[in-house]
Amino acid sequence: MLFKKGWLRGLRHYAKPSISLNYAPNYRDPGLGYIDSVDTDNRAEFNERIEYNRFLGGVYSTPSIRDKQATIGFGINNIFQAKYFSKKDSTIKYFNLADEFSLNGSYNTVADSLNWSQITVRLRGNWFKNLLNVTITARFDPYLADERGRRINTFAWDKYKRPLEFVQASLPVANTLTVSKIRGWFGKEEEESPQEESPKQAPIHSQMHPLLKIFSGCLTISQSPII
């Protein structure tokens, strides 16, 4: 989208889809040799065999013991840019409105239930010359959850006629605004005299509390399970 007049000269959108295939065998299969079992009692009436990972605690890392996985991962990443006219040097320049706006999920083709994963949506941006960094991450689920928050094999669409259920969102915010930058906006800092060779005492703003140099925080919102 282009504009012929004014400061804003255009908007640009990049979309980068992705797809991946992942496979992992059923490591519980005795034929693979990862899992063995042992007796817990010599008396038959009290004996209960338990499984254990034969390579647990070994030199090399072991795969997580889980059922067979054959997943198709999918996602799309978007970048939004604005084109503007710079009067300073009479050129066209760009800046990012959003560094990342992505959606990712997967589908397990061999699972007997809960084939779809949760959908993760992320929006990330660095604004005001990287002074403000914001990353919004939200998770949605096509399935409902029980009163304990465990996923159940019932689609949200089947009960509420909506494709996804909101699960959780987080909003970490950080800025790199320092006291020295603020001082620089209102005037130049004093230059050191070339005749001074001994180290000077640190400026008063560098001795202030770190909260005056950088602020960060995180807001997390979750929804209680509804069935």
C-alpha cells in the first residue's frame, strides 16, 4: 500500500509460512530397549512390577519416555513495516510496526485423542528507537478443559461454537530508558577535561537505583477452566 503525499508513504507486510514434520518412536516399546521393569517384592501377593528407564542417569542424555509422536508443525510469521519520507536527508526510510506477529501449532497424526496442540500467538515490537520493548504471547486451545485444567477430548466448537478457547496471555514490557538519556534530551553532558588523569567519581545518575535506569515488568492473564 503506497501513498504519494504526506509523511507516511506506504505500508508493507511480509508473511513467512513454515511447516515441519517430526517423528519419535514409542520409547515404551520393550523392543527398543529403553524401558525395563523390576519386581518390588519377592512375595507374589505384594509384588508390583514398575517400569524404569535403563539409561536414566547415564553419561549421555536420554529421550523423554512418551508415546509415539508423528506431528506436523505449522506456523506463519508476519512483519509489518511503514515507509516514510525523511525531511532530514530527503530519502525514503522504513521502520517496523511489528517485528513479529506469529501463529504456531501442530497436529499429532498418530494420537488417539487430543491431536491438535495449543495455538501460540506472539506479537513483538521495539518502538521509539528501541526504548520500549514489548512482547505479547497468548495461548489458545481448540479443546476444553476440566475443573482441574486438564485438556479433554471435546472441541470448543462442539459446545460453544467458537474455534478456540483462551488459555493464557503474558505481556512482558521493558525499556532501556536511562537517566543519562533523559539528561541528553535536555542538553549535552559535560565533557571531561583533558588535563584530568585521575578517575572521576561516577556521575550521580549512575549511582541511583537500577529502577531509574531500566524498568521491566510482566502481566499474566489466565482463564479458569470452563466446561
